[in-house]
Amino acid sequence: MTTMQEFEFPLMDGTLDGMTHLVSERAIEGDTVLLNMGPQHPSTHGVLRLLLELDGETVITCIPDVGFLHTGVEKNMEAKTYIKAEVMSDRLDYLNNLGNNLVYCLAIEKLTGLDVPVRAQAIRVILVELQRISSHLVWLGTHALDLAAMSVFLYCFREREIILDIFEMVSGQRMMTTYIRPGGLWRDVPDEFEQAVRQFLEAFPERIDQYESLLTKNPLFLQRTKGLGVMTQEDALRWGVTGPMLRASGLAHDLRIAQPYSGYEQYDFDIPTHTDGDTYARYVVRMEEMRQSIKIVQQALDKLPYGPVRSNNRKYVPPPRSELSTSMEAVIHHFKLWTEGFTPPKGSVYVGVESPRGELGVYLESDGGPKPYRIHWRTPSFMNLQTLPMLAKGNLVADLVALIGTADIVLGDVDR
Amino acid sequence: MAGIIGEILRGLSTTLHMAATKPVTIQYPEVKRPVRPRFKGRHHLMRYDNGMEKCIGCSLCSAACPADAIFVEAAENTDEERYSPGERYARVYEINMLRCIFCGYCEDACPTEAIVLGDNYELSFTDRRSSIYAKEMLLVPVDEGGKPTPQKVEPGIYTRSIPVMQDPKD
Amino acid sequence: MKMVNLTIDGKTVTVPEGTLIVNAAKKVGIDIPVFCYHPKMEPVGMCRMCLVEIGRPVIDRTTGQVVREDDGSPKMQFGPKLETACTTPVSEGMVVLGTSEKAKAGRQDIIEFLLTSHPLDCPICDKGGECPLQNLTMEFGPGESRYLYDEKMHLAKHVPLGELIYLDRERCIQCGRCVRFQDQVVDDPVIGFFQRGRSLEIVTYSEPGFDSVFSGNTTDICPVGALTTTDFRFKARPWELRSAASICTQCPVGCNIAFNTRREAVSGGKWVIKRVMPRQNEWVNEIWMCDKGRFGYHYSKSAERLTQPLVRRQGELAPATWEEALSFVAERFQQAGDGLFSIAGGRLSNEDLYNQGKLTDSLGGKKVLYGTMGGGDLTAQSGLVPGSNFSDMGKETAILVVASDLHEEAPIWWLRVKQAAERGAQLIVANPRPTRLDAYATHLVRYPYGSEAGALLAMVNTLSAKRPDLPEAVANLVRSPELKAAAKAFAEAENAVILYGSEGTGLETSTALAQSCQNLLLATGHIGRINNGLVAVWQRVNDQGAWELGWRPVANLPEAMQAARALYVAAADPAGDDPAYLAEGRLGSQEQAFLVVQDLFLTATARLADVVLPVQAWTEREGSYTSGERRVQRFYPVVPELADSYADFSVAGQIGKRLGLDMEIRLAGRTFARLASETPAFTGLSYARLAEVVEQWPIVGRGDLYYGGTTYENSQGIGVQLPLTSAGGLSWPKLVEVGMPKIGLLAVPITRLYDHGSTLLPSSMLHQRIPEPYVVLNDQDAERLKISEGAAIQLIPAEGGSWLGVRAIARLRSDVPERIVLVPRSFGLPVAGPTVVSVRLAERVLA
């Protein structure tokens, strides 16, 4: 067994020294070209660096070099109290802000045994599904853009604007909302919320049809995506791939059904799957997911219960403002929660949710103090990106762009 | 072949149709979209109707800030020179706008509704020094019927630091 | 020591009999919440926060055996009500439940009751963030209130108790810690309870209010923000502060302290000290500190501090660069050669004294410690050995305090000696006049001023067969029964410690006193063992360190300076202390010696100097001090140093380097290493060893702030006590005949805690307690001389030389011995030893 001292870390400085075991022999001989793609590249969807060994246009080996967006979030969160650390969760997968908030809060709630009122759960579902739609819209827009369908990009962002406006309405921020807090929500949704969401729900299915009209049967699109990057279900499971990538390979696994959270068991929706496992299949799955999200939001909005939106457990949740002028206990709890923060009991939990990219999980370990002892984010993009070298082998560089798009990676998610 | 042409035509008809509809683009900066009521923009230090500052210099906002953007130094109120009700007021109050992430935790933590996040998002500076907003820049102007601070008041009236507040309604 | 086994919350613990359940739980890491209990005070069970369920094994009355259940376990009888863990000692087989439903409900109810009267002050209260009430409410209290706000009790807020402490009566939870501290620990009941029930409030009985030198400690142990210091009011929040360890420089005890600092906007972003907190060191100051140290640090941030070297050009002092100043100094020192005369004050650290001493010795010059107290070499021979601790002294120890008003000279030692006496130690107080320690003494010995050494020799005389002759003044003493009883108690005690001070002594009398103290210890065999030895109550923090490094005071400083060609004065102000220096031009005139002054402020001596060198205050650098108990302790930098500033040792080192000497100029640690290698007593010491810590009891300052208070945990070093140097022997001290004058009065110097010292005056908050210069006369003498209370008088020394312009207020007391004038030091009245003076009313100052 190689010990740490014996292992030779490969140098990723552009020279072949130290990398010889990663590339084929033809590269060492000089037969193939080593091309650096990124980290600054419009099609890598973030700061992703790919070292490509090319034989002409064909990719022989693809070595992803991640870490350019690494900000040390997990370590940084150890230095902040739980509430302060939540703002960092927004900024991990920056297209799935509310989803990150949700999984973080679910982890805290599981660790502390905190209750979440039913109204809060329903609103969480609505917002997370809207977030899913918005994330898929970005995926669709940028994926199509990479494949030269420029108008789809603009149409998708037009819809996304409506969703971001709804987020601004509820939380004051379009993206980094920090709206889902441990024990429920930050505040109740305003009165205009229901109207705005219903308006969106009414208009949106037509829009999905619009995108489909431009892409689904488009021969150019089909040529570029059909049969590209086939991943068998076996491979997908071996690599730990989750989310639409896995469902497109045939396995109907969705955490919202398999391990329901936040009241998902109440809603009736399908899990879109496909058997081909290629880029086109993943496209179809995600388009259908958007429609299913609409269905979920519709149900949740119809069934939206009345009630409080935040737990009443004052040891973890700050008291309402109206109590601060008359209640001594409220003042003390308010003070301590906002300065020192709450102290969950010792222990560790893992909670996973279905993010637009796959299984997003938080491992949270508490040592009884106000700051997390260890927090680890199991991020789907990081896992899914690992399949890229396997999928890219033998394809052209142009296909590589499509493959990055189909993996739907967000670098914030990959690098943390 | 016909199918291909058909599909391409179908796509083209979608885009042409969209070209004919009214664009959704707002021509910023000539036209500015109004922000939602809960929008988290530039901070304001609020006053009471009588002109007294709401901020009591408790530093809870500073403690709650995830980015360490707020710096507070407190001082003693006297009835001859009263800035806020109660014993304590903020003599120095600075927010470093470059560090601020506009999360609104300061607003949530404030026990007197003194610091609120307003609607202005058009903030830019040319050097780091000017990104530090001092108290004078954050305090809202005095209302009609109010007096500027420091005020000279009768003793024994303004003794309560935390006012009666409502839960946020918007 | 009988050990008892019991179970607390499922954990078994074995503790000595008589331990309270709260402390037993602490030993196994279980924190039972308390408010009124404090580990350093007797428990009262007032607050009821420590309620626990206690079960005791049922004992069969007839057989005396434990009744067993069927499975063999003892049958437990739980009390019908919850009991307080702080007042209940452990018993064999006890089961204590702190986490049962009943106990939790009890704690929640108690918190709820306490909060009913508590004002909604958290955002404006200084204690917020380090408040035991807040922490315990979070842990045990209810989340919502059932109490109507309008029915809350309204009491006075922001009540000044003196000018040092603010009391907020609404916040008081009536735990009584402050009152009990003042009563039990320091025996100074200047505060007390007034009214009953919900109206109970704290009042102060003294004028000025809260007139106790330990008042600051109540703010550490108060569990809420009822007692806060004026020094720290609204300055910062606890989580915004950084802390750094240091040693207090106001007296030779060497209390361990911690400074809290923060960057401040009003001073343009400088790091500023916000407050001083005590640091736990059970061997030195336990968890307390006196007010002089707590509020007397402001001199380090005074605006009067020198920032640039000054060189005299054309008769005026003008700013100069360091290069200029140091080259000039080095050149003149070189010329002076063995005519270099160094005077150092006891405020300097070991490193500073070492470098300056090395510089002086290398040139062959003479080095003198500025002071009027002797015996430092004797304390090195017969002092306390490592392992000694005042807290361990009890019935088997005799403590003799001679020539010292300990409450004024070293308050923390006064406290520890008093506590030792209360534990049963034989306390012998030998002093010419009554002092605050008398109330605890088992034996009181009065001797006339000037006969300190004689008094102790008289004690030796009563014990030993050899009876050398004694001076006239003490001849009567030998026969007094009090002296005989005291000597007997001293000799019979297993351990004995002598503390000698500087009450009414000058250098010669002090040296003689020290020698006679050592004689007494030798004669009774109390040297070289733990809790035995001689301790000097020096006047400055590092006088003992100076003695260890070879610095000695001289009796007649002006005479000694005659032959000097260059004077190097550091941390001393001869001209400021004695106008005679100014008047007769003994320092720094052109014909006289080249005068270099190295100090923090532009003192009177500095004004006469040829070169003035500014230095860093002790808060800006690191170093070490040797306390009066011969414990070497480190202090650390607290605030960043000013640009282009140097510490004393660095300045001396740089001068030395320019003279070709091999001296350390940068690191205090390296200087200390050199010092340790060259000084036998310091062998084996290093900064790393001085920074070692051990686990101390009681546990303070951690997550359970409520238990011991907000004193800081000591994680930067408890210091190391020096071993004894070669033992001295019995020798007859040179007794100076200080007789009562035929005419005039005998002026004797005494020490007052709050004086006009340059390290104290910048602390304006203490000014209420610092009087104008005064002297104390016997009331009958005053009547005879027609001097009334409060009259402005002047003292004229009999041997000539007037102290014109130096006037003082006369105070009259009946417990001052006749024909004696008590002159407090550091008030501008230059009485260095017993001096014959005549007293007259001060001349009117004509406009």
C-alpha cells in the first residue's frame, strides 16, 4: 500500500512530467496534442479546466482539473455559527439557492429535532420546485446556446426572470435568498405570491412547448445529441451518478419519492425516465421534469394550509419582533441566537435531497457548540463530472461541449 | 428530407412569431423597474417621528453579520445630549459596503428596527475608502415635526430602549 | 481524608468528605447551574438555581446497614422536594439527578421567576455576551414569557457607587455575591442589602461610594449586568475583544491580568485597551485583582507619552533621530568609561535591567537601584521556595507582618494573609500604628518608629540564649508580654513567613530590618521549606528582579553621584521626587555629568537631561517581572508598538552595540535566555517554561461563566518561582539609632495605595480617591502646635535644606504615635527615611 510519503502527486503545470500515467502513450510520443480548455471558456459553464489529449479533433483523454472555484466553504462554515453559515449555503450551487438552503435546514432540523409547520413545508416545496424550473431553464438555455441555438437561451431567461421576480417578492433577493431557515421560513409569503405563481403556472407549459418546438424534433439538435455520451445504467450506478443523468439511463430513482422530505409524499407526480442514456435522453428527461414541477407546484398551491411558517421552539428560532418589547425571555433568546447562535446537541446527520442536478446531501456533525464541527456537502455536480472523461473518450471537441452541458454541472457545486 | 424542412420551418415560425411580439426587455438605465417591497438594498438607520435615532448601539447587527461588515461603537446618552431613547446610542456606526452581502441579518437582529435595508441598489465607488458608509451617510433625514439629534429633553421620559414593534406585514 | 462515592447524573465520582455536590459535579464535568454560589465563598442557597433531586440510601435504624432491594442495589429514598446542590455536602452512596424532569422543571421555574423582575436591557447592557443569566436562560429557561410587562419592578438604574462602579438596581437578581464578597472575602462591608422582597436593592454605606480597593472584583462575579465598571461602560462587546496576558505593574504582588483590546474608530483605527480583567493564578492572586491595577493602566495610553528622542541643543531639548541620539549617547558613555553611573527604577523588566546592567558593568561603571528599601539579597537567600502558596497556609503557619500597612502596599497580599489568618494561621502584626490587618491578628506588637529591626531582634532575644545588647528604644519591648507571646507563637509554628514592608523605613533601617527578619527565621528554623521564608513588600513591581540581577540602592544618592561623569537614568525620577536635586543643580547642568534619561514621560529629571530617550510601555512589548515572592512571570504585548519605538532593553542594547559589546537588541526572549545563563538563580528558565500552565481550581472563565465569574483562564503561563541562592547566616545588622528628636517631629514615610505616582495620575477615574498631598499628625501634637485639621502646612527638615513650595494638608488622627508625622510617599514630599522635621503653617501664596 502506498503511503502518503511514497505517493507522487502529479504536477498539473502543463508539462507531461508527473502526468504520464493519466495520458496515453501516444501523448508521450508526441503523436497527440495536449490542449488546455478553460478555466476561462464560455462553454465550460464556469471555471472548469479540461486537459484534452486530442488526435485531431477527437478526444483521446479528457482530464478535468477542478478547484478553480474552491473557496473552502466547508472549512469556512466551521468558523461561523449555524445561522451565519447558512448564507454560505446559498452560494454553493448558485443556481439552486433555495435547494441548498433547504438541505442545510433539513440537516439542522434532523440534528436538533426541530419541527417545521405544514405551511412552511408546502411553501418550501413550491419554492424549491420553482427553483428547479429556473435551474433547468438555465441548463436548457446554455446547453442550447452551446449547440448554437441562440434564441432558446433568451427565451429561457425570459421565463427565469418571472421566477426570480417571485423570489424577490418573497425574500427580497433574486438569487441568494436565504429564505428557508431552520424551523421553517424567514417570513410568510406576501399576499401577491399566490397570484404571481398561478400566473406563472398558467403561462409556463406553453413556453415549454415553445422550447420543444425549437429543439425536440430539430434535426440539427438531434444530430448533435442523439447517441452522444451514452451511459449505461450500470456505469451510472458505479460512478455514483444521480439525478436526471441517472434517470435518463433508465433507473427511476428520485429522492423525492424514495426518501420523501418536506411533505413531498402528499403530492402526486411522475418520475420521468428514458432508456437511451444519451444526451438527447437527458434533454427529454429534464424537459419532462419541468412539466412535473409545474404539476407539483399546482398541487402544493391548491392544498396550501394556513398556519405559522416557523417553529415556535425559541431555543433555535428567534422570537417574533412583537414580543421583544414585552418579554424578557424573548429579548434574551433573541440576543443569544443572533450573537452566539444556537447549540445543537452532539451528533451527526446526513440528509439528502433531490436537487436539479442530482442528490445533494449535507453531512453535519455537531460537537455541542454553536459552530458546526464538520460539515460536508455531497454535491451532485462533483460526482456527475467524474463521468465526463469516460463519456468524452472518442468524441469530438464539439461534442465535448455538448457533454459538459448535458452533465449540467455548476462549478460552485463542484468546487465548493 | 421533408420532415427536416418541416421541423426547421416550425422552429423558424416560433422565432418569427416572437420577433413580432413586444419585447420584455426593460431599457435600463433610462427605465428602471420598481423593486419589490422586501427588496434588500442599501441600508438606512431609521429615526422615530420625533427625530430621535432608533439605533441604541447594541452591536447585535454587527454580531449577526456573516461578513463582518458592520462596526459599532457605543456611547452614553444624557438628557442634555440625547441621540436615542434609553442609556445607549451608537457614536460610531460604519458599514463596509464591499463586505456586505445584503443578506438582511442585521435587519432581523436589530431589536429596535433601526437598521433596515432599503431599495437602492445603485452603489458604486472608486476606492475602498469610500465604500465604508459612516453613520451620517446611513441616517435618514429628520421627518416633519421632528428635531435633529442630539436633542435636549426632559429627564425621565425617554427611558425605554426597545420600542413596541409589530411583526413585519409586507 | 475520608473519600465519599456518589453518583451524579449516572456518573460515579469520588471526592473528599465535605465537598459540596456542585463541586463534586464539576470534577466529573457536569455543570450544575448556580447564581449565588461561588467557589471562593460560603454557600447560602439563596437563588435556588442549583436545585437537584437527591436520593440517599435508606439505612436501617436498628442495624445501621444499608437496606437493599431484591437485586442487591441499595434502596434509594428521594427527597420530597428538590434540594440545593450548593449547600448539600456529599454523602456515601448518594444519587443526584440534575437532568430529571422534576429538576429541569425546577430550574425552568427559577429562571422564570428571576426574569419577571429583570429589565429588557440586553441590547444596552455591558454584560450581554458574557452574561450567566443569558446563558442559563438559553439552556434551562422558558422560551416564552407568561409575565405582564407592566407589572415589572422599576428601580433606579445607572446608580454610581463611587465613580468606579455603576449599579443597575433593576438588573440585580439578589444573589448576594457582591455583598458576600465584600463581607466574607475582603471584610469591607461597604455595600449591603436594603429593603426586602422585590424591593431589595444594593446600597453603599461609604463616602465616597463603594470605598473598597477590591470593588472591581464584584463586577467579575456579578452574574448579571447589575454591577459594571465605569471604565468599560459601553466600550465594546465581549465578542469584539481580543485578549492578551500581562502582569500588573502597580505593586510587587504581580497579579496576573488580561487586557482586552479592540480597534477604535475615534483614534483612527488604533488598537486600544478597553479593559483589564484578572487572570487566574492560584499561587499569586487567585482570581482577584485590586482596583489600582484594574483602573490604573491608562498611563500606557496617555497623550503625554514621549514619542521621539530629544537631544539638548543650544540649551533646549529638540527632537532628534534615534541614530543621532544613540550615537551621541554612546560617544559620551565611551568617554565617561568607568564614570558611568546607571540609576534604574523597579518598574523595568528583568530584560531591561539585565541589558542596562551589562552595559554599565562592561564599562566598569556603577549601577544603582532607585529605591529606599533594602534586603533583596536576603530574600533571595531565605525567601519562599517553589511550591509555596499563601492559600495553603493555615493553622500550622505563623505569618509575621512587620513594618507594613499591607492593605495600602500590596492589597492582594493583605487579602491572602487575612484569609490565612481566618483559616487559623498565627498572624503577628508588628507595626508602630494600627493598620487594617490588626483585626485579624492573633498578636499585636507595637514598636516605636525607627526600631523595626530592634523589635525583631527583641523577638530573637526572647527565644535564644544569646542575648546581645539592644538599643535603648527597644529595651522595654523585650520585656513586653505581647512580644514574648508573639515570638513564642512564631517559633512554635511549623511554618513561618515574614513579610516586611517599608512603613516608616529608609534604606538603612530597611536593610537592618531585613537582616533581623532573616535572623528570626534562621533562629527558628523556618528557611528552605515550602511555605517558609522572607517576603519583601517592595515599592515597585520588579524591585526583587533588580536585586536578583545585582542592582542595589544606595543610601546617599547625591553623594554617590558626585564622581559620575555620565548618568544613565531609566524609569526613575530623582528630580521629581526630591526638589533638592533641582535646587542644588546636582543633575544635568553643563558642568556636571552627561545626563541621559530613558522614560515614558517628560519627567522633571528628563527636563534636565542632555538626551531623553522614549521607551515602549509594558503593554507594547513582552518581558518578565519577578514578584515579591520571587516568582518570575511573563507579560505579553497587548497593543501594537508605535513605529520607531524601542523597549528599554533594546535601547540599552543598542547603546552597548555601538560600544562594541555583544548585546541582544531585538528579542526579549533572547535577552532572557542570556540573563538566565548568567544569573544562577535563573538557571534553567526560559520563556517557554514561564509560559507553562497547569489545570487550576476553581474552573473559571469557560463556558460556565456563572460558576467562577468572568475572570480569565490562564493559558499563557503561571510563572516559575526562583530557587533560593546560597543561604545567609546569622549576623548582627547595623542598627541605626533613630531616636525621637528633642525638638521638632520625626517624619516617617508610609505608603498609600492611591498616590500621585506618574503611573497612576493619568487614570482620571481614580481621582476621587487620590487626595491632595497631605501628612498625618497626632491630634495632640497638632493642638500643641496650633494646627487644625485641613490646614496647609510645610515641613522643614532639621538638617537644613528647605522644601519651599512643597506644602501639604494636615490630617489629625489619634492613633498616630506622638511626635510622629506620617508622610505618604509619591506625593511630592521627599521624605526618604525617618527625618527630623519641624512643622509650620504654610506661607500664604501671594498673588
